Amino acid sequence: MSNEHEYGYFTEENSAEVVVARNKNAGDERLKQVMEVITRKLHEAVKEIEPTQEEWFAAIMFLTETGQMCNEWRQEYILLSDILGVSMLVDAINNRKPSGASESTVLGPFHVDDAPELPMGADICLDRKGEPMFVHGRILDTEGHPIAGAKIDVWQANDEGFYDVQQKGLQPDFNLRGVFRTGEDGRYWFRGVKPKYYPIPDDGPVGKLLGALGRHPNRPAHLHYIISADGFDALTTHIFDPDDPYINSDAVFGVKKSLLAEFRKVEDAEAAAAVDVEAPFYDVAFDFVLSHAKPK
Amino acid sequence: MSNEHEYGYFTEENSAEVVVARNKNAGDERLKQVMEVITRKLHEAVKEIEPTQEEWFAAIMFLTETGQMCNEWRQEYILLSDILGVSMLVDAINNRKPSGASESTVLGPFHVDDAPELPMGADICLDRKGEPMFVHGRILDTEGHPIAGAKIDVWQANDEGFYDVQQKGLQPDFNLRGVFRTGEDGRYWFRGVKPKYYPIPDDGPVGKLLGALGRHPNRPAHLHYIISADGFDALTTHIFDPDDPYINSDAVFGVKKSLLAEFRKVEDAEAAAAVDVEAPFYDVAFDFVLSHAKPK
């Protein structure tokens, strides 16, 4: 007979149990498990909130409009996941690192797959706009040994807070992107410009929600990295400018204490000439530690 | 200083607290409270599910497509709310009735505001298709007294499971809809056709989810009522055919035990003539009890 008989008909008290029982014939065990948790937590939330019919409908319309804001260039549901800390939580769950390894943070929407491989030391800033920056450090394993042949994929916003893909025609293609590969010493170095904070797109339902919650849409200035090497877990992360006005209130919760770099201002012309930039410039030293890949 | 300092930066452990703390300047206290519960339950769900990045993205795409399925005629997010039991839960929370009053169930999407007021006894079936049905009963208060002047707004699907608004041109306008008003005895009676079960729209993401969960999309046969009278809480409800094949597995969880009616088949020609229908017909007797409105 019907599964409903196990619990009787739907009531306020047994609501989640009745709904979950209905899924007993789900073909996929994982889907069944996921929907069991979602149903239980959703019903707990509704019971705690006790929405009016009008509030329920406002939620329906918010979810609808968030979907309808999405197109080929805009993913409003990812933004919603970001500002609710869900994207960072999923990242944390999927990237638990052994002690000593560098921490991950969100990929973000501005990575491109085909950035050019450049000689170590290259200037990724193709339009010479902004304050010069020299970034350098080492790629190490958890025992402190340098990793040779590590691939470093780096990208950043310009000094106005925009990525090249957001300003096609205004910035050169592949501006502020590059792929580098370490030698035997595990060292990397390249030149760029000091990045600036920028807002996530806030002209949709998610931006409206942020406003209603008294929150700003800004992400503090950062550089993106994906670092990979044979035998190691790939690391997707940022480094952040600790002096950014939004360093303690990243709209998407991407900041971790271990990812704060120092953007050290250097006025000395000789030091600048030594790394082929003009003074004053910002010197950013940051080492990354990769975790050994688990044997498969 | 930044609110983040209260909890430090985002970690897997403190994730919900960090996000909730960020909303401290929300202008609307209710929104702040709602988002606090939603954030907490959402993070609990993610921590219990531990989605992979691929599963997270599948969820993002499901939510996106559900929004994009919505248009002037289709509200896929309400369907999602329905099949997860959320619509019924919100209905239950907003319609807690005193002992003895009739129970409510969901409004559904097929009510129209301007159905014609008809004389008691009228046949709401304008195209004579289907098996005749005679519906009758009383509108009572919780002390058992008849309510005079109660407005009874009734609507139903036809014997193929479609409402008039779903079959414009195929069914007459206002087919199987009517508004009646009780006299001093609180009695109501009208003629219609025996309704049939029907599927909720299942050609979108929600229908796909139902299929993956091993669930059918059908609602058991029912008649819709909104009953209102001065001094009483309005009642939005259905009555159901207990012999329907889907009575124990309503796709939207609308069935309540107290809303099961008896659809009694009557073969007797004289009994049929007495209520101005042809034999055989279905006799459906059902009393509704309204709760007294709370003084404002």
C-alpha cells in the first residue's frame, strides 16, 4: 500500500517525514539522500520562520527572478550562493588540507582556460596602467622542499577593479593573466599592477538583497592563482591585500587569514630597477605549499 | 570595526555565524530574522550533504532552470514548493483551526475571481460531459449552528482532469465554477460532474525531479472550495474522492483525512429525478464548519 500509510496524511507535525517517505523509490541513492536532507532542513526553516502567505510568495518571486536574471554571461544563482557563504563552504568541504598546506578559496567567474604561458618574470600588465607590482615566492611541498615544474596560472583585476573579459576592447586580450612554470628551485616571479577592490554584479535580485541586508557588494583586492604539479593536489586560491578597505567584509567570504599577503611599497629606484619596474612599486612575497596527492 | 572580527574569518566550522553576523545592519528586522534562519539551515544542509563541486553546480543549474521555466502561465517554483510539501506546510501554519472547524488545504493555481453567482441547485457543468454528481451539505459554526449568507465559491476539473482555463475553446468559459450563497438553514447544493485525478505540469525541471525520485505527478480527484461569511475565518479547502487511485499519494500532499468525502453512486432513477440529474449519478454530502473570526 501507499507509503503515506506509514505516517498518515500530511500534518504540520509530520510534514518532513511524509514528504521524505514519498521518495522511497528514487532510482539514485545519492539523490534520495540529498533530497532527504534538503526536505528536512527546508521544513525546519519554514517551521521556525512561520512565513505568512505573502512572505512565502515573496520568496517564490525572489527565486523566480534570480533564475530569470541568469544568461550566458551572468549566473545570479552562483552570486546568491556566494553571498550566503555557500560557495565558500562547498570549497572548504572539498579542499580540506593537511596541516601546513596553503588554503584554497573560490575560483570565481573570471578564469579563462587559454591564458598564454610566459617566461618567468614577464609583465602580465599589457597596458601599463596602474601602480607597478612585483610578485614572487616559492612553490613548496609540505616538507618545505621546492616543487619543480609547478604550473602557476595567475589572473587579476586591473587598478580600476575590472578583469580583461569585463572590458573587451578597453583592455588588451589576456591583460593581467599568465601561466608560469617553476624551475628546480620552485621559485616564481612576475610583474603586474596593484589590484583594486571591486563589486560583484549588484544590479539584480542578489544585489537588491545585499542592499536590504545593509551589505556592500565589494570584494577586497586580490590576485587569483591555480597552482598544479604532478603528484600534488591542485590549489585554487587568492592572495589578498590586508590594507584593502573591504578586507574584513568580502561580499563572498573568500578571505582567509593565511591568504593575507603583504603589499610592501618600495620607493627605492635601485630596488625597482633590479626587478625591471619603476619606483615606487609594490613588492609582494608569497610562498604556496601544495599537499601531496593521495594515492588512487 | 568589521563584524567579521567577532568570529574571525570564514571557516568550515563558523561559516553560518560569520554570514549571519554580516547582516547586522539590515534595515528590516523580519528580513534579518528570516535570513538568519535560512542561512543557518542552508549551512546545516550543506555540511550534512557534503556536496561535490559538481553536485553544487547541478543544484545551481536546477534552480536556474526552475526560474527560467516560469512565465505568465507557469509558476515552476510554486510547483517545487508544492512537491516538497512546503506549500502545504505554509498553509497549515497560517490556518491552525480550533477543534471542530473544517481543515484547509492549498488554493492551487486554477481559481478565478469572477466566477458567476448562481442560484442554489444550479448545474455548474455547462457541457454535459462526464458522470453527473449532486453535491450538498451545510455550512455550520463550531457550535453546530447553520451560517446564513455564507458565500461558497466552488471549482473543479472536468472528467478528463482539466479546468476550463486549461482548455480555453474546448470547454465553455466558467465551466465547472460557481458561487452560491446559503439561506437561513445554512444549506448548499449544486450539480456538477464526478472529477478525475490529473497531473501537475510535469514537462519542466520539477517534473524531471519527480521522475528521478520515483514519484508520479498526479493529484487525486477533488472539488475546490472557498467558503466565507461575515464574522468567520474564510476557509480554502478541497474535498477528495477516497476511492481515487492517487488518494494516498497526492503529488502536492493536499489530502487530509477530514477532507475525504464519500462519492456514493446512486442507480435509482427516482432519486436522480428528485435532484434533476440522470441516473446513475454520484451523491456527495459534505458539511463545512467555519471558525469564528478573532476580534481585531
